[in-house]
Amino acid sequence: MNELARLFYEIDEPYAAGLFEEPEKDYFYRHALALARYFEHLPPAKYESGEQLYPRKTKFFQCNYAVRPQFALTYTIDFGWLEKKSPEAAEAMRKFHEVSHNPGGWTHAAPNYKRILREGLASYRDRILARPAGEEFREGLLALVNGMETYIRRSVEYLRTTDAPVRLIDAMEKVPFSPAETYYEGLVAWNLIFYFDGADNLGCLDDGLAHLYAGEDYTDIIGELFDNIDAVGTWSCTIGPNYNGVTEQALRAIKNRRRPLLELMLTPDLPDPLWEIAIENIRCGSCNPSFYNNKGIYEMLKSRFANIPDEELAMFCGCGCTETNLQGLTRAGGTDDNIPLALIFEQYLHAHLAECATFEEFYEGLCRETERQIDAQLDAIVERYNYMAKYLPNPARTLFFDDCIEKGLDFNAGGARYTWTQSSDSGLINTIDSLLAVRELVYRKKLYTAEDFIEKLTAEDPYLYTLLKQCPCFGMDNEEADALAAAYAERVYMVYRNKEPKSFVDAYILTEHQFLRYEGEGRRVGATPDGRKKGDPTCDSIAALRGKALDGPTAMLKSAARLPQHLADGISVLNLTISRSFVGDALRSLVETYFDMGGIQVQVTCVSAEELKDAMVHPDKHRDLIVRVGGYSDYFVNLSPALRQTVLERNIHELGE
């Protein structure tokens, strides 16, 4: 055995040992073998009495190892811990990491759970064996499948020493290598696949289990599955539009839970009882589900991807915070990059406002500079994809995603059926309101010269800020203001649609979700004419800026619906904050009307200003208070002070506005 591999085994680092067992082989084989060795050595997760799924509430990939797999980065290293174990081993990993390190960006995805449940992983082994004998791709995947099977066998042996239920042990002796034949077996298999994939997303839960559902009530087991995704700190689950008993149980299970981010695909056929459960969940403060316009998403994707069959478009799920994916078919970036629209605006304002004789000249110049910077960033993303294709394979997802095995290509190298980059922007609404203010004060009313305007803005002059508050803004159902907003957004969105694919990338997608970036991005941006002060967070969704939705939710949603969301291709997140008095038929009507106008997504926080203010002062009293932020939900007390303040500054809409 290679001496480095022997060293890593001696210090109990199986993933690293696998990387160095056969260093002359290609990177895919080495990482596949490393992951296989990891599963072969990983101690069975501890079983807690009464649990009906296994593993449960475990990081799974974060035992006592310094080198371990990671679903988006391929692998991670705790160099400090590795150094304590062995300086020689740490130095070897540093040299390896210098060549094979993640170049940036993040990828979310969901395996083809439905296919695995129906066919079993044993059939996947047969597909691998059909490839040419001796091929490193083939041998690496075979080692990985065998490693997964070894982990399950060892786990079953361990479970027999506990008080685990017989049906759990029986199910794990069967799935996921054989097809699931019962609803319970399907849930056990789903949980195992979730962990083997790296514990990222749950995909289309009710659709994948519908063929196994026979009327059983497994709401509590779905709750266990949901607790797992929360325990590992990851993401989402999609339900609908083919509603069934699993849909209802998922909606019931999410009550009072922070995660997953439950995405309800909404159609006019959603039964009233499901609406009632969803609304009651929101009233109770879970912020779940969020609502998705099924028709709007289908039409958006069909207009972009006319070649994709309808049955594949129906596999849509919003992975991560809510990045557009087709379950088991796409290698779609999570957040490959961030386009800093507010920063681009600020820099262009300072450099060019004085040169522009008309607003139209200023606006056109800004659009061209924004388009140039987006185009350059998309090229940089492709370069990162090419790097990952060479040095950072993802063997687990190569196994779980359609076409990779038949193509003989890694998930990160064009193996998945479709490969899309996916980036987001920051500051879209800030830029829109800033453009409206510049047009109003500098060009229409001529209250300031360009030089004076920039000077007063930089100094955050109180009188200027008073005038900025009086300017037309987005979110007030002002058709002229919204027309400028729509025109600017279209210029941004069309860069992605018009960009010619490069390398193995099939398309470029923009998703309008902000995650937590709107705080960090704001720190980079000086004062802007939308009324922001230097360093303040940028917008957290496509809703009106905090405190500006003064004409109520209907006006705000009408403005948002005028944005060309159908051109974004990703999900345009909209934060709506309401009081408990608003929850009920009024919320349903608001969401349905917004979707009829072309809106794509609504996520709702139900809270009072008094609760938020008290939580700012007494966080320990409100540890269960959940709020929606930029595409996801979290406990209010988990947010930074600056982000808590942004939630407090939102308009909280009351019934009757």
C-alpha cells in the first residue's frame, strides 16, 4: 500500500487514505475510492430509542475526521485538527489541496429519489457493470456502491444490538438497494439517499412517494425526515402539484418547524383542506410553506428550454434556498456568483453622472456597464466549472443523477442531463429606486447638479434624504415607476438568456434570492439614492424596499408582478410580512391574484411588530420565533443584529390595507 495511504489509515482518516491509495489514477477514481473508504470506516450513527428512521439528527459527514466529503465542495479539510494528528499528513493534504481546491461557488441538487426508489441501487450497479471493464470511471463507481452497501450492512448489525423497531431493520436490509414496496420503506430509503448524497435537499417528496402511499398516516415519520434536514443545517423540499396523501402529511409535519423550506407548488386545483393547513401553519409562525406558481414556473422554463420534455419540467424543485433544478437531471449551480447591482450602480453614478446630459444617456450607460460586468462574471463561472470538471469530481452525485453513468462523465464535468450555471444578484430594487430618484431630482426637477447630488449623497445630507423619501419608488403601484423597473430588470435578465453556452454548460440562469448576502453586499456599497446609507444592507427580495410599501400589499404585489419574472429563469423570491389578522382567505386571495398577474413565488412571515421589538431586547424569550429572510427561513435570534433590524424595518401588513 502507498505509504501516505498507510499513514492516513493509522491516524483514522479514511477519506484521505482513499485519495492516496492509488495516486496514479485520475481524480474521479481517487475521490470515488476515498468516499467508498469513508463509508466503509464511518462508525454507525447512534440510534436513539423510538426513532423510525436511521440515521437521525446527525451530521453524518462530520465525525472525528479532519478530511471528509461535502456535497458542493467535493471534500473539506480541517487543517488544524489534521496537523494535531500528523504534521506529515497535513503537509501531504496541503500539497494535494493546492492543486485540487474549490475555486468558488456553491452547488445544490436533489438526487433522482423517485427512480432510485422504483429501481433500487442494485440496478445502478448493473448499469455501471455495463461499462467497459477496467475503466477507472467504472471501477470508481463500483467501489462507491460497495462502500455504501457496507455502511448499511454495518448499520443493520449495530441496530440489532439496540431497541430499534424490527420494521426499520427489515427495511434497511432491503432498501435502497432493492426497490421500495411500501410507503414506510420509501421513507427509509429516502432518508438514506439523502445522507449518502451529502445531506443537501429532499427533492419532490410527495411525487416520489405517491406510488407507495396506501392511506397510512406517517406524518410523524415525515417529521423525523424534516428534523434531519434541520439538524444538518440544510435546505428544501418540494410538494405538489400532484397532490396526494403525502402532500397533506408533509404540510402537517412542517408545522412549527424551521426546516426544510417547504415549497408548495400551487395550482387552482389545490384542495381547500390543504389551503387551510398551509394557512394555519403560517398563522402559527412556521413561515412554511412558501407558495410557488406552478403554471408560471412551467411557462418560464418552457420558454427558455423548449427542448426539455414536459415530464422532465414537471420534476422542478427549488433546491437550496430556491435555485431552479430538475430533480435528478440537472447540475445547476446553487450560488455560483453574485452580481452586485447596487455596487455597479454606485460606481457608475460617481464616475459618469456628470458626463450625462440626459437621464436616458445615464440609464443606457449604466445598463451597458452592468451587462458587461455580468457577461464577464458568467465567463468566470464557466472557467470555475472547467476547473471543477478536471480536479473536483462528485462521485455520489454522478451515481445518483441521470445520464452520468451512461455518458461515463462525472456530475461536475457535464455528466448530468443538463448543466446550468446559476447566480443571483444583490440590490435590484435598490438600483431601481436609485434610478427613479436620480431621474426625479437631477434631471426632471433639476434640484441638484450632478456634482452637488453626489456630494450631498456621500455626506448623507438630511435634507437630501428628506427629498429622496418623496421620490417615486417601486412597490407603490406607480405605473411609470414600475415601467422603469421592468425595463431595467429585463436588461439584466436578458444577459443570461442571450449568453451563448460555453464548454459543457447548457444555459445561464439568474435566481432572485438574496440568502444572507444582502448584509455583506451592503457593507461594500456607499450611500445610494434609494435612501440607503453607507454600509446598510441591500434589498432582501423583489418586494418594495423596507418601509416603502406604504400603500399596502396589493399595491406592492402589483408592482412586483410588473417585473418580467418570466425572464429570470430562476425563482424571484418575494418576502411578504403580515400580521395574524391577515391570515386566512385574505392571504389566499392575495397569493392567487399575484400569481394570476405573473408572480412566481411568495414566502410569508407572520409576526407582529411588538413581537419583533421584544425579541430584539429579550432574545431568550423568543428562541422559537421564525422569520423568512432572503429565500429561506431561520430563527430570528440566529440572525445578525443588522439582519434582525432589516426584518424589524419591513412593512407588516394588516387586514383591510
